[in-house]
Amino acid sequence: MENNKILDLGGHWRNWVGNQSCVSGAKGMPESEAQLCEMVHEAYRLEMKVRCAGSGHSFTSVVPTSGLLLSLAKFSGITNIDQEKKQVTVKAGTTINELGKILKENKLSMINQGDIDTQAIAGALTTGTHGTGSKLANLASSIKGMKIVKDNGEILNIDESTPDLLRASRVSIGSLGVISELTLQLEGSYNLKETIWREDFESCMEKHDELAEKYRHFGLFWCPTEKSRHYYCLPDTAKTSVSGNTKDVCEIKVMDKTDELPITKEFEKIAYSSEIYPIEYIPNFHELEYAVPVKSAKDAFREVRDLILNKYPHCEYPLEYRFTAGDDAWLSPFFEQDSVTISVSGEPGTDYWGFLKDVDVILRTYKARPHWGKLHFLTYDDVTELYPKANEFRKLRRDLDPRGMFLNDHLAGLIK
């Protein structure tokens, strides 16, 4: 790379769990939109690829590049709050945790949220991140507009006046350009009441439909062994368990909006929405997650459970199971499809690939689609088959970025 003052010499990068890394040719950490545009334009002039690292929470190779690697960690904060519309415009590097604190001060809440809140907002939303709730869509569905830096360093404004572009960009994995700002739909501030307990697997399956319908949020961790819950720092709910078992059990969580005051009852808590959603994770797992059509979810769940119990009893990580309503984002795992996400994990330092491939074989029979930030085995042809708008997305992407400047090898093999 030639010497200049716009970009810094690159270096080593790795993601949060250490299964993805790269040595970039250049790096940049802009503190303003003008600096961001200047850096992207300089990379274009130097014929370099450009990727953003976000907070590094993806397990897949969506970040690695030998070109320009951008961090937006210093490009964060709120640029506008519209109380009448209940919308916020937020810089792309803002973490979900930071956003939640600001929204609480302004008596607003995100419509839904996932169980990790340390992610950068742009990376989390545009890889398809979700929470749980059978009537709640993924986080990207709240995007009402965004600003993207194009290859020439100019800003592209996207909003509801450009509906196809908006539907394409909501889940675009950074492949259309570098996101500068997002405008999100919110709702008035609300508290959530969380209740957790333990059920035997079959008992949980009997209550499955009722729980999904009754509660705003219903999800679970299936734990094949007594040791399983420790991998995800899940509490010991034995005192309030309706099961006497400690293995082949479901650790269930339900949440609903509430006007109750905070309580101290064991395994129940009430707090502001963004203080309830997150849970603690230690980066000790490599995760695969697919969205299965909701009508097939219980069957798929049973098959993966049987696989673990009978073929991979040494795979002790919990299986996570969450509901998400369909949306209209072209590359969303939930495009026009109400779904349940099923996720499994491999232990770092072990050869878990055969296990994940066997899970993939099961879930692809149900036409399941992956979370773009989680491990998967999709090919270019799989994307074409599973996403009805895949070719329209690819054409739009090529029109915006004919050089493929915002792709890396991993993404080029899927959506070029």
C-alpha cells in the first residue's frame, strides 16, 4: 500500500471467539461521516476491497479481507430522536447496549432485541439478528432508512421512498456499501417481566404451542446433560423446576410487558426492556443457527435432539430454540416465513465439523435458512434456491458495486 495519511497500515484482526481472523492491508477508524467517506474513496482509488469489522460477533467469514478493514467503534451515538414518530437515527458503530441506555432516558424502547447487546447496531441488524417472539420480526425489520457510503465515497440515502432498495439493504451483510447511519422504528418505553423454569423435554413439547401463543416472548435452551447449562451460564432452576431431572431438559424463558413493580421472587425479574433481553455469554462456543419454518419446528427439533443423544453424546452445548415472525427483507432468514431458529454449537479446539454437517443435513430437509453471522454450509446454488429474491438482490448489488469492492471471498461465493 502506498504511503498516505488517510489510511493506516493494516494488521491482524480476529473475531470474539477466535475462529475467524485476517491480516488486512490497511485499516481505518473514522470518527465522522466525512472521514468514513474519504477512507472508502481512497480504498476505491487504490483498488482495495473494503469490509467493516463491527464488534466481531459473527462466526462466519463475513469480515476477513486483505484490503481495507474499517472499525466504526469511534463512530457512534444518536443523531436524531423523533418522539412523534417514535424513531431514532443512530450511527452505525453504536452498540445495542449504548442505544438502549439512550432510549431509556428518552422513554423509548426497541421493539425487540436479541440476547447479546454488545454488538454494533449495523452489523447485528444487517446479518439477520433476532430475538424471540412468534409475532415479532427480526431486528432489521425495524429499519426505516439508512445511509450507505458507496464505492466512490458518496452517500446513498435509502428510505421507504425506495422500497426495493430498503428491502434489499435491511439484511445485506455489508455487501452494498458501508453503512453510516440507521433510522429505526421504536415504541414507547416498556418493562418486561421475565420468568424462567425447567421442564422435561416431552412436557415442554406438550406446552409448546400454548407458550408461543400466550407470551410475547417464548424461547428455550434444551440441555442434553447436567453440565450443559454451565456452557451458557444458565442458572440452576432446580428450586422452581417442574422436572426432577437435570439432563434432557428444557430451560424455558418467557417474557411479557408488565406494569408491575420490580419483584424479588426467585427466577422472576422486572426491568426496562433492554435490561431484560441480554444474558451473559462466555466466548467458549462456535455456533450454527438455521431458521426452520414454524410448522416444521418441533419435528426438526426432535431430529436434532435424537442426533445429539444417539450419535454425538459428547456434544454437551445447549440447543437454543427461538421464534421469529416473517419479514420482507430479501436476504432475511425469515423472508415471508414465520420461523423457529435452532442453534447448536461446537467446542473450540475440537473437531466439531462432522456434528455441524449432520445438523445441516437434517435442517436443510426443512428448507431452513441460516443466520448470516452463524456457521453454515450454504453454496451459491443453495442461496438461489432458498431465497426467492436472491437474483434480484445480486443484480441490485452489482449495479451499486460493479467492482465487487464490498465483497470478500466468502460473500462472493454466495451473492456475487
